[in-house]
Amino acid sequence: MATRAKSEYEAELLAEIKDLPEAEQAKLLRLIQFLKEEILLPKGDDKAAILRHAGLLADLTPEEEERFAEAVRRRSLFGERRVRL
């Protein structure tokens, strides 16, 4: 079986969505972005990401620390999802 070129996949995707209403195309775009970020692309090293930002956290004022802690508590209520479909 021959492999298909990237341009063939792109053309097929465009053909599939071209007749859809704009609102439906927007939904598909959000879905594709979600799939790329959460499923298709590998996750980075979480420890390295935390360490990169650790210096920023050390410089927070007490008020900023409290706002940050509140944001972390709220985020846990919604899980890891960035896109709501």
C-alpha cells in the first residue's frame, strides 16, 4: 500500500468540511485543537516545566500567592481540559 502525501490528507480534510456551516466548522476547529493538545502530541516533561516556573513562584507577594493558590484550587474542579465542546 502506497503512503499518501500530507497534501492529500489536507485536501481530504478540507473537502470534508467545506460544505458545513461556519458554526460547525468552528466546532471542528476546536475539536482538532483539543485532539492535538490533549491526545496526539506527546506531553512534555512536567517536572522540567515546573522547575522553569519555580523561580517565578518564589517571587510572589503573599497576596499573589493566595490568588495563585485559589486558581489552583478552582482548576482542580474542572480537570485538565482546556477546550469545552
